[in-house]
Amino acid sequence: MAEEPQATTEAPAAPAAAEESKVVEVVVAVAAAAEEVVVSDKEAPAAEEVKKEETVEETAAIASLDSFKEESNRVSDLQDPEKKALEELKQLVQEALNKHEFTAPPPPPPAAEHAPAAAPAESIEVTKEEEKTEAAPAESTEVATEAPAVAEVKPAEVVEEPPKPEAEVSAATEEPPKAVEEAPVKPAEETPAVVVVEEKAFETIEESAVSVAEPCPASEEKPAEEPAPAAVEAEAEVPPPPPEEVSIWGVTLLGDERSDVILLKFLRARDFKVKDALAMLKSAVRWRREFGIEDLLGDADLEAAAADFEKAVFMHGVDKEGHPVCYNAFGVFQDKELYAKVFADEEKRQRFLRWRIRFLEKGIRELLDFNPGAVCTMVQVNDLKNSPGFFKREFMQATDKAITILSDNYPEFIARQVVINVPWWYLAFNRMISPFLTQRSKSKFVYAGPSKSAETIFKYIAPEQVPVQYGGLGKDNDTDFSTADAVTDVTIKPGAKHTVEIPVSETGVLIWELRVLGWGVNYSAEFVPNAEGEYSVIISKARKLLATDEPILKNSFKVGEPGKIVLTIDNVSSKKKKLLFRSKTKCATE
């Protein structure tokens, strides 16, 4: 009795399904939001202090937990417990491949629930048969004890009825030893002396003998089933099927060292709990087969839908560590026509989800490398400007479903989450969900309000890699500059002037482009020759650039002699400004 509570407390230690844990977290989070999250007396001062800080500068950077450092995916860099967990997982994966557990469908839950109930039913039937067989010897024993009472019969009667009793008596004389073994009464050994009985008593012996003798045919049929061992030997001679081959993201499990990198993703997603990681891997492989991942890659209908969907989700450039960057611009769904096209009904939402998974799969296969030491994760920039957010039920349903699928089947593919243009309502939401996130997850997130969004992005992504709409100089189909042309960024203080000098030592065409975030500055450009006595050439007169002007200013000048291009930026505003510029020289023929 003392061990039962211990078994009860150990049961929850088993790994729960990912969906169940998420449902619990969401329910708790929603309940906390409805009740406005009651804060204890010890936590109240801290909460009030944080609230004051957010009130002072709501549009500033909200949070920057820059403590996350991506782990190495080289086996040699792992700690000993991590190496041991990886080796154990590889052994379990090999066993699962040998048994074809990845392709075999999981046992249906209803059958598992009813299986324990079937065993008692069989035991009940066996018990009834045992009771029946035990009842027969009891009757024969009772007759045997009564036999001496009717033993005074003439010997002539024994001769008159020999044929019929002899067969029955022989059966009765053969079976009673079993009755003697089962029943405690031993008078059954004296049954040969009870041959002369009354007809009624003899019929009782016959019934008991038949009831006891019923199992005999079954025992006689058993020799007919003796070929079973030979069949078993024949089956044993058949060689087992070869291990199944399973690939995920174009990499065969246990095929080479790239497989180790993938297994490490599942281990890290489950805190190096080997059995949990194996269960997650099996579930992901099964989901990929059911979802039809390979068919998605060649779906022409989804390929045609990219023109609309890529306004909301697109890849552009890499961060400073070489991670591909994915941008999620939810504000485009302010367009009612596009919103209806994507979220109007379940069929359209499912179509968008399939396209999103297809988009991710192509990005993983084309942009990531699973070789040890290579880049195998992405950076996500989530733009919440004009996002439908909680105010659109269909949008939230599609978002929740996508997040569940991605977190369950694409572990450790995000190196960092940069959330920009965070609105005021996200402050409460972020504080509400923060307690339910692990420190590892929270350390990957960086939040920034509208005024700090570009500055926050530049911390992780170089300006030449950042799209124009997010403050950078990155453009598609640019014939003059590419992401290989580095950008210089300078901070100009309020009321200060800054000059950019670009030396020119050869003839050709000098092209430059610059950008001041938010503009509100005066700009001018001129060419100054190196030769003494030469006059400067005014390229652009001083003029004020406003926030309504084009985000990027591009200009060029044909150079015929050595000199320099001088760009002057006068910050006449009361705020510091971020200046971005770059230049290159092309031949005159170009």
C-alpha cells in the first residue's frame, strides 16, 4: 500500500505530447489574461517598476535578451553527456529502422484502451471451464461413497447386463484417477468394486464419466497440430527484411555526419532527453508523410500562389553570421481583398498553410547546410506594423495552427527572432506569455518599438542585407549595387554636419547612394579636383530632404581627372540621425 502513491507521482514524469503541453499553456495564458494575472505581494513592486519604464518610452526597444549564443553542431564540440545522448539516440534510431517503426502506422488508441479489458474476459471463461471440470469429479465422488449402500445385489444381475456397463465402467475406471488428483476424496480408487449398482446410480456414474472424459478429444487433437514447430523453424529460416531508409530534409538518417546535425536538433528541442527526442523524430517523419511534403515541392498551384503570399512572407539576405533571413510582414493583410483571399474560409487558410510549409521546405533545402560547422538555422524578422493581431479571429486561428506545426516538426531551425514595430497591445501580451517560455526560447527573442526597429535590425543584419522597407539599402534587381557592396553607417548628432569624402583616382563614372533614416536633413554634393587652381564642380545644390521623399538618394558623376566627391549632410533636426552610404566606380562604357 505504501508503494501506490509513489507510482502515482512518477506517472506524470513521462514525456507528454507536444500538442497537449501547448494546449495547457494556451489555456493557462488565456485564463491569466482574463483574470489580469494576479501578482503576489513580492512581485507587485517589480511589476509596477516595469510598467513605469514602459510608460516612459513605449515606442523604444521593449526587450533585448541578447544572451543566446547558438551552440556548435560539431560532435567534437559537444560535452560528454551530450555525446552520450547522441550515441544513444543513434542506436535507438537504428533499432527503429530495423523494425520499420518510422513507416509503420502507430497502434490505434482505441485498441490500446480495450486491450486490458479483453484479458479478464478470457480468464473468466477459463475459470468457468475449471469450475465445470471440478464439478464432475464431485458427482463421481458422491456416487462412489453411496455405492456401498446399494452393494447387496445378486451376482446373477451382474451376468445379465455385462455388455453395456463394461464400456462405461472402463471409461469410469480410467478417469477417476484424475478426479482423485483434483478432489481430496480418495474413495474413487474403489470404483471397480462398485460395478453392481442400481440403474439410477449407474446412470449417474455414466454422466460423470462423460463429463470428465470430454477434454479427451481435445487432447487427442493436439498431436495433429504438432507441425507448428516445423513451421516456426521454416519462418525462422526466412531472412528479416533490410532496414528501412528514411530521409528528412534531403538527408538520410544515419547516412552520414549530416544526420548527426539533424539528430542534435531534436535532442536540443527535448533537452537531450533521448526517448523524448526519438518520439519527436518519429512523429515528425510520420507527419511529413501524412502532410505530403514531397508532393508540395512540385505543386504548380502553390507555385502560382507565390505572387500573393510572398508579400507577407519572403526571404532576403543573410545576417552578420551568415544565417538566411526570413521576413514576416503581417501588415499586408490590412488589404481586405488579400485578407479574404487568404483567410476567408478553412480551405483558403489550409492552402496558405500548405504554401507556407512549402516555402519553408524550399528555404531549408536551398539555403541551409547540414554539414558540421555550416549554417543550418535561420533568423526571422516579424513585422507587427498594422498586423491584424488579436482583432481577426481567422488570422489568429491560422497563425496558431502554423506555430504548432512548425514547433512540433521543425525543431531548432530559428537562431533568432527579431520582432519589430511592436504596438502597445503587445506589451501586455508579451508579459502574459513570458512566464510560460523557457529561458532558452526567451533568449532568442528581441523586441523593438517603431522608433527603434531599424536600429535593432542593424545590430544583427548589415544594412546592405536589409530590405529598403526596413531601413536598409537592399533591393531586388539592382543593376548598380548588390549585397556584396558594403554599406557604411554613421550616426549624426542633432544640429551637426557630416561630410563624406569619396576619393577618385581613375576616370569613369562614380555612383553613390545614401540614406538618412527619417530624413529631415539638408544635403549637397560637389566634385573637388586634386589639381591646384581647379574649380570645384557642384553636383547637387543644398536642399532639404523630407520624410516624404524617396527613401534612397542615388546619384552619379563622370570623372575625368583625379579628385574627390564631397557629400555634406546637415542634421537640422533635434534628433540624432542614422546615415547609410556606399559608392563604386564603373567604366564609362558601363
